[in-house]
Amino acid sequence: MAYDVTDLDGTIIPPGTTGYQFGAPKNQPSGTKVNQKLINDMYLTWRVIMAQAAVSPNNTPDNDTNGYQLYSALSEIISPSFKSTGIVFATVGLNTWANLGGGQYNVGYKQPNFGNGQNNEASLCGAATITTIAPGTITVMTLPAGVRPSSTVVVPAYVAASGINAMVLVTISTAGVVSFSSAVTAAATIYFDNVRYRIS
């Protein structure tokens, strides 16, 4: 449980004071004591935020020169950047899926990091291509452990093959295997932008 302002040592601005509905510390010399109670919750809250965002303190003050690590950490938790670390593209026959390139985003994933480092939804982005697929179940890639669903999910994505763009149902297994069913033999490109799914 966090400290309330009324738990602080010394004199405070009481809750309900005009302009201070929650109260506040008060300036010295007759004000609030600067001790662990005063800074404990603020410091530890920000350290937890930085840890969840995988940001290590650079041991310099936050400012325009050094950057704003606390803000960056909070932003990464609320709206993380897409990552590709741990994605393994599948080989189908003699061919392997790869990022489409040509100005398209690389295939990636992100997961907002709310509460104890865990959130129940993940998103995919980017486009992958392969020289040839054949009729049957086509595996595109395997996702890393952190964004694998606890139950198999089925989500829509777009595939371009044989000159046709069509929505397909993509299966993401609990092992992180991403696959879809093909009815053609052709080169193919799959687009993952706007794909979102539950992971728990």
C-alpha cells in the first residue's frame, strides 16, 4: 500500500485545502520532513516502470541533453514499439519466408506492458513473402514465447497470391506457430498490419 500524504512526517498541506484536494508536502523549515516516506513511493514507482520497459538508468539527470528516460519508459509501456527479436521464419519446401522489404515494414510484434509486465493482447505488423507455396497448411513463422497465446487463436490477414488479394484465416498456436491454408501453387505475400489477438 502506498503512503498517503497524511502518513508523511512533519507538517503537510491537509487534503481538502483549496487547490490541493489530495493534500501535499509543505516547504521547510516547519514543513514536511524529507525522508524515505516522502520519496519512497515516487522513486520505486518509476523504477518499476523502467524495469517493465527494460530501460536501465543512465545515471544522469533527465533533461534536454541527457534525454528523458522516465518519459521514454512510460511511453514504451503504454505504446511499445514493434520488435522482431525471436521471430523465426519458416521454410516451405526449398523456400523460406522473408520480410517483403521495398518500403514495407518488417514483420514484428508488440504487446502493451500494463501491470506486472503482462497484458492479454498482442499485435503484429509488416509483410512477409515467399517464392512458392503449394496447396495445404502453410507455416509462415514462429513467434517468441512472450507473445504466444495461451489458447489457439484464429485471426484475419491478407494474402496476395496468383494475382489475387484475399483475406485468409491465420492460426496462431500456443507454440507461436503462425499458419494459414493455401489452395494454390504460387508466390505469396502475407500482410500482418492490424492483426491483433488475445494471448491470455
